Amino acid sequence: MREPKPYWRDVPLELRKQVEGIMASSIRTAARVFGGYGPSATFRIFLEDGRTIFAKGAGQGSIAENWRVLPFEEAVYRDVAAIAPISPRYFGSVRADGWHLLLLEDLQHAKKVPPWSEALALQAIRDIAAFHVRGLSEAGKVEAMASKGITDNWLNIKNNSDERNDFLGLFEENRNEAEAWLDAAIDTLIRMEAELMRPDQPWGFIHKDIRSDNLRFRNGSLVLFDWALACRGPLLFDAGFFFPSIEGEGGPAAERLLPEYKRVMTAHGIDFPVFAEQSVAVATAGFFAARAGKPPIPLLPRLRYIQRLQLGPALRWSSNLLGLPSPPKVNFIG
């Protein structure tokens, strides 16, 4: 099942002319590209001089969220130097007749994941750590990370019967076991979730949405795109939110990856308190726990699948870190 996306034939002539002006070449043809989980406008543009570029943004059929975040993403590409080694090249942007597209380096020949190997996963973690170090001086260029929707998920599951039932519904025949686990763990989870935003830990410029569909490997190094949620936040959140994506897709677990991230950061004089590790694991699990069991979203038909895929590893990791009983098996990917 795919998201509804506009066709290149829907793009107005004025916008096409702007693209040709920026790229100093006429357009031979273009085709829509699928990826991510929403109805954004995404195209591969083939230029007459032989180059290809990738265009992404908002236009016909795009949802309000696409329009809301696009200016933030454009500002990051334009103004934040720290992302240059780890992002596609940015050529500029075009606007016309209800359309707004960013023009980026085309990564069609870069390596995709999954499948994950341990070597690729460790390389990704090292590159993220290096990006975090570079970005420390530019954290003031973005807004601070908001806590709403990040540090209140386990609390909502405890206090709202609908939220609780959505979560427990993921466990099918293991529901009774899951309910016993939740009742035993919930107060600890709520307490640790609330620690995520403490200022007495390393903060800096973060991507905030690292997962496999938002990255490629170019010449063996990590490339991140979709910078729309970039903000100033706890550095460990970027890595911790990413770990369940890797494990859920068959790669190594957080217990293998976190030491590598910490090793690189320690080499630059950046260390993390224990609560930072625990709170990011719990907050990540809570984020997916509060969403994976909800009804599908028509314009984002694959989103719940991905959230279920990441929920299992996140629950396992957070329970392991806190010494909680192992959560029961759940239909994570069905």
C-alpha cells in the first residue's frame, strides 16, 4: 500500500522554469518517487545535461503538516553548516501556484537499508556521533525540543482507558500477561519518562527523526535527509530513538550500538549520566506504545506497521535497562 502522491504532470509550468533556472539546464523528464510514510510531493528530475536531482516538498494533495514543517527543513539546509557532511547537497528551493519544493542531491545510487549489517549499523552510529559534535556550536539556530507527546505517553496510557486499551490490544492472546506487566512497570516508566528533558545532560542540535527510510549510505558514510523536525534537544535522544528501527529491521540491538556512540562522544569530552540512557529508552518505548495500536491513518497507510516494528525492540531495551520483567510477545509486525 502506497501513499497518494502528486504526479509530475500536476506541477505548474512556472515552477518547472524556476527549477531550470537554478540548475542551469532544461528538464528532460521527471517521475514521482515513493518513500517515507506521508503524501509529500517527491520527484526525481532528469536534466538535459545528464544530471538528476531530487525534489521534495508540498503541493497538490499535501497535508497541512507537510506545509507546516517544510520552511523549517529549508532553513536547516540553508543555514546549518554542521549537516553538510551528513546530508544531501542542497541546491535551493522553488515556489509557485501552491507548490514549494526543495532541490536536493539525488541519492538513487546510494545504499539503502535494510538489510542491516553490524558494520553498517556501527558506521551509522559513529557518523551520528560526529554530527552531534559538529552541531554543538549551531544548536542555537533551531528551537528547543518540545516535551509534549514525548514525555507524557506512559502517563496517558495509565490515566486514559482508551489509550491503555489501544496499547494492550497489540498483544492479542497475550493481553492478560501484558496487562500484568504494564501494571507492574507503569509507575517506573512514568517516572523515567519524565527525566528525558533534564538539562543536566548533553544537549545540542539533533535530527529527531532518524530511521531507515530517512537515510542512505554514500561512499560508506551515512547521509540523513528529512530534517523537518531538527531541533535543540538531548543528544542521546537522536541515537536512542534510532536503535529500535535498526533492531526491528534485523540489525544489532541497542546494547551493541550505544557503547559505540558513547565511545565516540567520550573521545570528545562528552559523557552521559545513567538517567539519560534510561529515560531515552523509556520515552522511545512510550512514543511507540501510545501510537502503534491506534487505527490506521488513511494518508499514511504504513505508519502503524513501522511503529509496531519499533515498539518491540524499544520495550525490550527499556525493560532491560531498568531491570523490569521482560514484556510479553506482541504482534509487532502483523
